[in-house]
Amino acid sequence: MEEIQKKRNKSIAFRLGNTYLSKKTAAIRNEERRGYTLNAEQKKQLKKLQVQVYLIAGLIGACAVMLVIFPFHFSNLLDAQHFELFGYTFDFELYYTLYAVVMIFPEIWLLNMLNIYAVRRICEIYRYPSASREDYREQVALLTEAGLEMPAKHMKLLEIDPYIGLTRFSYYVLLLGTKLKATLSNVLMKFLVRRLLGRYALRIVTDLIGIPIFAFWNAWSSRQVMKEAQMRIVATAATRDFMSEFPEERLVQVKEKLNKLFHFIAQQKRQYNFALYSFMKEVLAIFPDLDLKYDREVKIDELFGQHVQENETIARLLIFGLIVDGTFSVKERLTIRKVAKEEWFPVSIDEMEVILKAYVNGEGLKRF
């Protein structure tokens, strides 16, 4: 936890965002309730906020692209420079490249400001966190991290590594795909346009392709931030509700498989996941001596055996672990499709989708 706190203290953006959220949520007083369900008015407010934030985020992305390409095409300030190196002569757009890199930072700061504002409004809609909570400051810090898209590496504290089983090449492909999806999309679209139009593909046409692409990915990024903030609010309460339904003796029966279960879910998510961390912490409150360390990739067959009641318990824990962060990917569906057909599996994959949709839409976690 000290390492996480140090990273927070080093970040100017975190300190500013945390101060802002602390001031804006200081007046919130609310009793923690089951699953943080939303009423009709709250859902309406949330929907309106989402539309506003997505539009502004997209506008920021579009304006950032125009501020980069228009000076290049409509002035001589950023023309290519002539260079000689080792006997070779070539033209390179040095000033344009430097200008484009510098312009990234105002865009990031504007997006951060927008996302922190969105998190603040989500807190007001959910009436969370209550300033009377003992861990109020930590909850504000966690929501600030969500707003700034800071990596939620809390699972590292429990020695959970979601990347076990990936080759080094696969890991870097996943990392680059996550970090550079907007740039890669832009490069791909430019390539396709050039292939389709050939010599008629003017430079300004291919550059303008970036406007809708970066607008889309900015809106997508803000969508992910808002969803992560919502899940950080509801996950802890949902986990407590869910775990309270289990008789302790049922959990004792599967205690030896819990470390494999958590590693399996983390490896399906392939990212550090705060909602899943909340789930693990709640289980550790029941079994403080539980050692979660495990250094191999876990296959789904390792979680289930011949004992039907144990399989039912593991299956329910697995379902909750897969949906607690508000996502259920195609990869996850394909991975569990075989066991989901077993008689002891509590719900079908289609029913899991219904439970997930209700959970994400603020209707609480339906029992299964």
C-alpha cells in the first residue's frame, strides 16, 4: 500500500483531482445500501451525464487533431526541413512532429479535467462516498485514480498477476494495443484510404481521417472511466451482499481452490482490476490465513471435480468474479461455455448477460 501511496503523492494530477473531489463530495451524507441501486431519476441524470461527457470528449479529440493538422496545411510554419546525414540528404517534418507531440499534453489535461468532473457528478448521483465513512479519504482517492485512468494495481498487494501465461511478445502486443489503439486505428485508416484512392489520396484528406477516429477513442476512454468509477462504487457493496448469502461451511469446503479461482478470473481479465480486488478482500476477511500466491496459469478444469455441491459453490463464485467489474467478454464466454452446460452450473450464459445488464444499469445484483 505504501508503493501505491507514493505514486499518488508523486502525481500532480492526482493531488489536484483528489483535492477537487474531496471538496465536492464533503457534503455527501448517505447510509450504505444494498447494491447501490438507482431510482428512475438517478438513471435519467446518469444517462444525461454520459451523453454530455461523450460529446465533449469527442469534441476535444476532434479539436486536438485540427489544431495539429491545420497549421501544417494552411501555413509554412511546420514545413519539412532539409537534412544531410552521413552523405544522405532527406526531408523530415521535424517541427511538425515536435508540435504534434507537444499538443498531446493539453489534450490529456483537458480529458483528465473532464473525466474528474464526470466522476464528481457520478458521486453526486450515487450519493457516494458518505463523508461519515471511516475510509472516506481512501474512497475519494480510489475514485480519483479511476478518473485519471491510473493503473489499479492493488491486486499486486495480494500477489495476483493477471499476465501469468502470456508470452513476452503477447504481453507487449496487449500493452501496445491498449495504449496506442487510437494511433494504430488512425494509421490503419490512412493506409486503407491510400490503397482505395491511390494517387488521388491528398495528404490533407488522409490527415482529416484522424478527426472522427480520435473523437471516437476519446469518447470511448471517457466511457471506460465513468464505468470504472461506477463499478468502484457498487463493487464493494455488491460483494458484501453476495458473500453474505453463503453459509461459511460451504466456503470452507472450497477454501483450497480459492487461490486458483482468483488467479483464473484475473487471467481471464488480463488486467489489474479493482472490482475483483474488492471481491478478494472480502473473501480474505472471512479467511485471513488464505494464501493467494500461485505462479502458474490456471485452466478451468482445475476448478471443478466430482463433488456437486463444491462445484455449485465454485461456479457461483466464478460467475460473480467474472461480472463484478461490469464486463463479460467474448473470450470469457467461450472459456466457460463447456462448464455452463453442466446441471450443477446455476445459470446459463444468457442469464449471466441479464444479471450483468441489471447490475451495470443500477438495478443491483440479482440473486443466482
